[in-house]
Amino acid sequence: MPSIANVSMVMNNGLAGISVSWERDEGVFGSLQYHVMSDQNLTCNSTSSSCTLSPVGCGEVHTIWVSTSDEAGPSDQSGPVVFITFPCPPQSLAVVESTEGSCTLTWDTVTHVNSYTAFIKRGDGAEESCNTTSRSCTYNCTCGHTYLMSVMAFNQAGSSPEGQVLNYTTLPCCPEGVSISAVSTDTFEITWTVSRGAELYQTRAADSSEVILCNDTAPVCALSDLSCDSSYSVVLTPCNDISGCNRACKAHTQITAPCMPMNLMLTQRNSSCFSVSWTPNNRLANYTVTASGDDGTRTCNTDGNSCDITDLPCGSNFEVSVIATSPAGLGLPSYSELLETGPCCPVDQVVDQVTQAMSNVSWSPAKGAHTFITSLTSTRGHARCHTMDSHCLMGCITCGTNYTVTMEAISHSGRRSNCSYEGFSSSACCPSGVRLYGMAHSSLRVYWRGAGSSHSYVTELVGSRNNYTCTASPGESSCDVPNIQCGDVYTVVVAPLTPEGSKVLFCAQRIYSVSCAGSNLGTVIYRGKRSVD
């Protein structure tokens, strides 16, 4: 009975076999035939000290016996030897990207294996291997690379044949250098550096109410029609056809520009100040109110919803708008409203009395004024006129009366300014009942009825050859004119004197003829009255 000395794996013409060798008994004479058997129905015969059982496959368990025979007959079988062939190659290779930069390669369990070796080759030529007794291996993997992976199993019989080669591409890298800028109030321009492994970029911007998407192959994207004063979460997702999309990229937060102020309202506080208010529609913003016109620009700032524009000149037009600012930038300006200040009051106003009952009021030009209403008011009555001119003739004036002078300047749109001026006093009333009487020694006495006792009166007689004047003190109602030339016709005027001492010019003139009686005055005859030229 032979004794098995060695069992091992051999390859012959690409076929695997089990080489069985034994020790020969050198004391035996004659021709011996050796017979090798396996419980897997493999046999071989040999006259030497070895024999190969073929073909065998991976992962097979063989129980092997050897016997010999000669002319006398067969020997007993040797003691059985159990032999396990080389392991089968691992199957069902798979990769899991467990954490960033770390991948785990797994495979199915292979029987009759002592250890495994995983081979990982990256697309740029870098190689890595991993020895393990488990059915997984963790290795460093970076985004955007393609890896070729295979696993070999080992036992005492040797290594497994080449098995499955797994081609795995990691997820594309997240974009870096992401820059989000507002190119307009409702549009973001997003740029980034090209990321390894990416063929397409998905850009997603979401706020509390909407989601806006943009897909492009270029490292730039514009997201438009965004809601104002909103916080958007912007995520860039790189994708490729093999591994899909990397949805682990971090989000970037960007706020859109503030909303345009709406419902602008203008309220006049005084002649040079307007309050501007609007509907608040931003979470946090500062507002600038601008009033622009031919007289320059006025501004005010606030973080509320109203602001006062001050120091506005009279007679001016302004275009008013409001714009909001926030850390995100400038919003759109509001729709404009026209602001018109009240017209200016004339700087100068003069009242000239034309007749006892009529005065002429004139004034300097006033910016922004289109028409004027001028009023003279007293306890004895008032006079009023409305005109586009810079003067006005007013009747029904009472002599010897103090008047309050006021004016309303009115613009084209009807805006009004109230103007007050120094009071006006009408002249003293002209006397009535003027009479002339001849006196002794060629003198004339002039009588009248005055309107009061506080005025002095002057009497003038104008003839063709001589003129005469006399003045009566306050309270007197007559005046004597001596040395009158008879035989002439005289124009007689009795008029009060103003406080400045000048004569009131609009009192009526009366005509008298004075005849001669010898060397003395004769008859004085009243010829009538005429108005002032």
C-alpha cells in the first residue's frame, strides 16, 4: 500500500489539476501499476511516483486515495487525503461611498478561503491594494474619478483566477469658488470653478414659497424672476451620466434686493415741509426719499415708512420717489409722485389811492403764482379782486379808513398761499359844502364841512392871472384869502393834508367868477364843479 507524500495544484495547457505523489517501495520487484482516485470521480494511473487528476475547478474538496497493483493483485488503498483546490474568484463586487473621501468595496463570501486581496486602480494611474480576511475593504476614494477594482481570494492551494473587474466612477466633485451676485433686483448670476467629473450642473434656488431651477453644462447660471426681499437657499449639484448627481454639496444663502415701496402718499405739514409715506413691504430695509426739481434735490432717510422733506422753496415742483436699501443692495425706486409747493407771495405790494373811493393795488411777480386774490378789509367794509395781472383797481373804498391788506396767491393747480402785508390807510375825506363869500378889503372867505377835526385843509384858488393859497388848522372849517384880484374866474379846491403834509389830489374843483365893483370885489358867482383831470 503506497503512502501519499504530497498533493498540490498544477496547471497543464491552461487546465488545472491535482498532482498527487507518493513514496515508492524500493524493495518491491517487478512492474507496479499505481491508481489514484478522487471522490469527485477523477482517476489517473501511473507507473511512476506521481499522477495528476484533471481537470479540477475552483473551490472543490477532493478526498484522494492511492493504490497499487502487480501480477499478484491490488494492494489496499492508502489512507485518504482531503485536498481543497484554489478558491473561486469573489463575485458581486459593489462599492459604497460611506463618507466623503472613503469608499468600501464589498463582495460575496467565497468558501474555503483564507484571505482576500483587493486591487484598486484609479483613472490617473494611482494604485492601491488591500489585504483582508473579511469580505469588504475600505480605501481612499476622491470625487470625480473612475476606479477599476478586482478581488482575489487565497487559500493553501493558491489564488483564485481573475474574476470580476468592477468599473466604478465616484460622484462628481462639489463646485468650489461659488460666487453669487445680484446683476439686477430680481436676478442672481452664479459662477463657480469647473468641478472634476461633472458633465452637467443643476442649480436650485428655493425660498419659502417657490423653487427655481437652472441646468447648464457651463460653470455659470442666471436665476431670474426672483421674489424681492427673500432669502434663497442656492444649491449647486454636479452630475454625470455614469454616477449620477452629487447631492451632498452645501447650500449657499443669498438675499434678494428689497421690494419697491408702494402706495406713495404726500401730506403737507407746512408751506416748506411735506411728509412722504408708503406701504411697508420689506422685512429690514432703510429708505431714501428723494425730491428732485429745478430748485435742486432734497432727501431724507428712515428705516420706517414715512419721512419729512423739509426746506422746500415756494413756487416749486418736485418729483418724489422712494428707494429701499438693505445688505442685499438697492431695490427698485417707487413710482414717482409730483409735489407742488404753494406759490410764493409777492415780495412788494403797493396801494395807491386813485380817487376818494378807488385804489390801485400793484405787486411784484411771484414764482409759481398764476392768479391773485387781493383783499382790503376794514370795519366799514371790504374790497376784493381776482386777477391774473400784477395789479388790480379796487373800488368802494371808504375815505379816512384803516384797511388790512391780504392776498391769496394761487398756482395753476389751485394750490394757495396766504400773504399778509402792511396795512393801508385811505386818505382823509374831501370836504363837502364848499362856498366862497366876498369880504371887505378885497378878501374872500372859503367855507366847507369837514369829515373830522384831526385834519388840516389847504385851499387853492387858481385864476388866469394870479393864484392864491391858504391853510386851515385842524378843526377849522374856513379860510380867508386876502387881496383877491377881481374880474377873474377862479378854480377853487379845498383838500385835506396827509400826515406827511402833502395835498390830497383827487378832491373836486369848483369854479367861481369874481366881478369888480369899483375898486372893491363885486359879486361872487358859483359856476359849477368839475372832476380832477
